[in-house]
Amino acid sequence: MTNRNSIIPVREPELIAAEARKKYHGNDEKVATTSIKTLKVDGVEIISRYCQAHEFELMRAMILALSPRQRALVKSIFCDSKCTYAFSATLHPWDEKLATEIGEQLERIALKQKSGHNGIMVTARDSDMNRSIDIEPNWE
């Protein structure tokens, strides 16, 4: 089953419910809602801890909302499904000003589409240090 406005395939609710009963005593929070494990959007790897279709959709929108210059700096974005819209974006090279701009833009999209997030961290891993900016949880 696919949402007509989406490029992310969504698993049938009956399959999700059956898997939840079989593996998680009926709790469907950890059950993948899409067959996608990772997604690449304009060179950016998108990952959802529990392969949740709605998280892939949101992160795809976040990446597409970045300017081409900003998008070129982003290596990956991850949503921690355990924390409801908690994101971590990793940059190729570190640029504190652009990292702040990217984090702020990711936040704007989360606020616009989902009324908030549980934190956004933008990091870059260099050979000698780990740099990051953190945006506190924000719900409207």
C-alpha cells in the first residue's frame, strides 16, 4: 500500500499488526512500517531506527528543504524512533555557521509538519575531534 502523496512504500496495517503480535506482544512501535532500510536523497543517507515510513517522509522533506549548498554538506540524518522525532544529522566537513543554519532549517520543517521534535543534533566527525550543535526539544 502506498500513500499517493508519498514515495515511501507503506506496509499493510494487517501485516504490521501480525508482526507486532508475533514479536512484541501486540506492541507495534518497533515494527517497521516500510520495507525501506535506508534512503538516499540527493546524496544524503536517511535512516530510521525502526524503519518508520512517517519518519522517512519527514526526513526526506527536511533534506529537500535545505538549500543545495547546505544539502551538499550533509552526509546523513537519523531519526531515533525510540524518542519520537529526535534527529541526528552528520556533516561531511565541519562548518559551525552552516551547521547552525542546517539545524535551524531542520527544526522549521519538523515544527511545520509535525508540530515539533525531541531534539536535533548536528555533528561532524573529524579525525581529532567531534563537533556538534544541539537544538533543544521544541513542541508547539
